Amino acid sequence: MTRLVAAALEVEREGYTIKVDDSLGEKLDLASFNEYGGWYWEKPEELSKYNFDIQFDKPVVITEFGGGALAGFHGDKNTMWSEEHQEFLYEEQLKMLTKIDGLRGMTPWILVDFKSPRRQHPVYQNFWNRKGLISETGEKKKAFFVLQEYYQSLN
């Protein structure tokens, strides 16, 4: 077999430490996990305080990260669902994630907004998952350019 085996491992937060020690990690080729700091937990401006304690000497891949925005909705960086908030969130998440020793890849969740019956907020979601960097009509959100700049800086 030449295919890597990976899964999104469970993580725990202890103070300002994000600990990755899920026993499944011993059986995988990668230390991989989802990270939604600033969206489901904590404020984006607090993410710089966090560090990672990853118990595996393996390449690290962030399998999901990000947060939502309704394309065309604008506000300041603290206005939930605004493009500016998603942009700020990506900036702060990238600062936090790049502190990880062994980081070898990451995948934003997700590239394009998609229909989702579980996303029921009538104003911002209306049955769409809005975590995309591009709207369902092809409009690039501000966070798209944050991630594009980050990837270009790696060259």
C-alpha cells in the first residue's frame, strides 16, 4: 500500500494548550485534526495565546479549519457572519496554526458554500453552509484572499 492513512483526531483544550493525544493517532500516518478556534470556541483575537501539544512524531495536517460568512454582507471584524469577520478569523487561525512544529498541510472547510439542511439560520444561512471561501454564485469572499496570500508566501 502507498496511500497514507489519516483521520480527524479528537483534541482537548487545557487552558491555552490544544492537546492532541487521541489513541487512534498511533495507528495513523499523520497527526491530523479539525480546528475551529475563533468560530466554535474562543474569540479570534485570543487564538495567538494558544499552543499545541501533539503527542505524535508525525507530519501534521489540519483537516478542517475556518468559519462562516455570508458573501456580500459587510461589517467590522467583530460582526459575526460578515466577510470582515471571516477574514479576521482566517488571519488569526493562520497565525496560530503556523506555530505547529511539523505542520505539512491544511484544508479550509470549505472552498465553496453548499446546501445543508442543518444550517437553518434564516438570515445568514438559509440552508447553506457559509464556511466557503467562495459563495455558491462564484463570488470570492475576503478570506479567500487571506488564504491565497498565505499560500503564495510559502513559495
